[in-house]
Amino acid sequence: MGCSSCSNDKNGTPAGCGDKGHCTSGTCNKMNTFDWLSTMEVHDPSSYPLVEIAFKKGARKDFYFNPDYTHAITGDMVLVETTSGYDVGRISLSGELVRLQMRKKNFEDERVVHKVLRKANERDLEKLDEVREKERNVLVKARVIARSLGLDMKLGDIEFQGDGKKATFYYTADNRVDFRELVRQYAREFRIKIEMRQIGSRQESARIGGLGSCGRELCCSTWLSDFKTVTTSAARYQNIAINQTKLSGQCGRLKCCLNYELDTYLDALSDFPENPEKILTTKGAASLIKTDIFKGLLFYSYDSESFRGALFSLTKDKVKNILTLNKRGESAGEHLLTEESPQLREGEPEVDYADVTGGIELPNIKKRRRNKRKPGNRRPDQTHPQPKGQAKNDSENKQNPDRSRRPGRNNRNQNKNKNKE
């Protein structure tokens, strides 16, 4: 991902800033809102006193009063007052666009109670980086404490305040959680003010981020600000197989992108006939197999075995005429076979497979078995070859281990050899 403010590598390809926060062009930001009005050299006669400020690289946004003495504009890092100390954020929108944004989110002006204090200096930004680095270690310890108390909840993210005196713990849970003891242990362990905030699974994915099955970053973590209800009917209208694994996103819910093209499919389906699953012709009944929505074609197959396996494409207007005849109790006089359809006549056997025995010969490849024994695990007879007679005696001694240990055995063999001589 690259933009005009990102550096280029040796080949001239944009290397990317590697930061999902705000940049100058506004093309590679997390939940960024491009303030196009501020880039135009147009004087605003009715300046709006409110600004939109983004915290933690767009993970959270809120509205604040911006007094004239601050001289803060879009893109500046500022200090804002809170109920317990101060926080550091970046102005993402200012001017008349803030009014439109508040109207979109149904945010009343009377709800804004805090204001911008001043622009952030270097020390404020250094302290902000310090508290951001502590968030991961605190999250790991917080999960261990929650698991030790046996609470049925999942901690997804932690956001420290700019001054480091307060931390907000975002968690998901199916049922109500009594975390009073948990907050006490958190306050004792981390020595800060604790705020627990329950969010949904989609909000958790938006805060954490990730990559979708399309290969792009999650929509909820980059630009999607409102979550609409997604049902399985959206997949049925688009002729998508109802596979819960493929239709679910990283949040475990149905993907939001199922709603993106739903209106287009509904407009295209409005001209299709109703209940086209069965049609009657002089050759018998035919069932609907599939539908090509944008080409306006419906594919049917006869229920009889003589035409089994053949698909016939009909236009939606032609299906409407056939259904009109069927409602009158009449069958369509025309055959579904056309010049474009496969000419499968009655009485012809259906070919399910082709016999290619002897038509294709594969080379006979014999794989050589390799000795997988390690050099140190070789057999004694391979490393030190012995005479045939000695090897035979060794094998007999292995089969009868007591034979070589009998006393006087060797002496008796020697006496027999002398008598023979």
C-alpha cells in the first residue's frame, strides 16, 4: 500500500509508510475521513466551532470544541480534556464537514462537553508512544487474570489515555459478566484507573484489524463505520452456496460485503417470473436447475429418464409465457430443445463415462528403495565382514545361546576330530 507521502524503494515502487495511522494524502489510513474542504483555498464565512478527533490511529473518534486560541487545524496533534486528566489525538475533520458528520451519526451538539486544550508538543507525543508500547504487555497480563477468575469473557483490546492515568479495556461476552473483583485486581496490578467497555464481535474485529478472504484489509477496520444487518437471504438472492464457513468473516458473523451488491441483484430479479421451479411441456415436466441473473436465462432439465442430464436454457420472457399456459391447465406445445441445446433424443443412452482402457499408457516407474539407516546404526556384518563358517556358527549361537556356554563342548569336538584322523 503506497501513497504520495510514502517513500520509494530502489526500483521506484512505493514501499509504503508501514503505519496505518494518518498520512498526508489520506489513502492508507485506518478509518480515515478525508477533509477535502480544508485542502481547498476557500474562506469559510461561518466557521463551525466543533472538530472531530481520532484516537489510537482512528480506532475511536469523538467531537470536541475547538477554541480560536488553539489555532489547531486538520491534521494537528492536540491535547483534549477528559473527566480524568487529558488525552492526545489528531484532528481528522474540521469546519462544515463536522456538522454533516454529526448529522450522519445522530450526534447532538449539546452532548459535546469537552474542548481542545492546546497543540501537543514533543514531550506529549513521547509520552503517548510510551503508553502505547505498554498496551500489549498489559493485555497479556489482563487476560491471565481474567482466566484465573474463571470469567466467561474475552479481552480484545486496551486503550491507554494520553497521560497514562486511565485505561479502557474492551471485551466481548455472550452473557452478563460480574467483573467487580476483576477491576479490583486490575487496579491493584496496574495502578491506574480502569474502565470496562463491552463491545460486539464486529466492533472487536474493527479495532484489531486483519485481512479478509479477498486479500484486502477488513472493511470494518478501514472505512466501514456503520454495521447493517446481514442475513442468509442476501446469499440466496445472489445464488451463493449457503456455506457458513465461507460466508462468515473473522468476527464469526456473516460478511458485510454480502450487502454490497444485493440491491443490484434485487433489481435484476424483479423482472424474473415468480415460482419458476416447475414448468409443464408436451414432453413432460421440467425442473429449474440454475439461473443466470444478469443474462436473463433460466436452465431447466426434464424429469424423465430419457432426457436426464441435459440442460435447456430459456429466456425469462419465454418462461413467463409457459407459466401463463400452465396456470390455465395447458402444457407448452413447444419442445425445450433448441439449436443451442444439446440434441439428446429419446431412446439414446446417456453416456456417463468414456472407456479409455489401453488408450493411455503410463510409463512404469520403479522407485529405488534407499537405505535410511544412519552410518552409526549399521549391522556388524556390514561393517566387518566375517568368514562363512564363522558367520554360520554365530547364527547357530544366536538361535541357541546356551549351546556355546556348555562346559566341555569345545573339548569334545576336538577329540572327535583327532579320532577321525
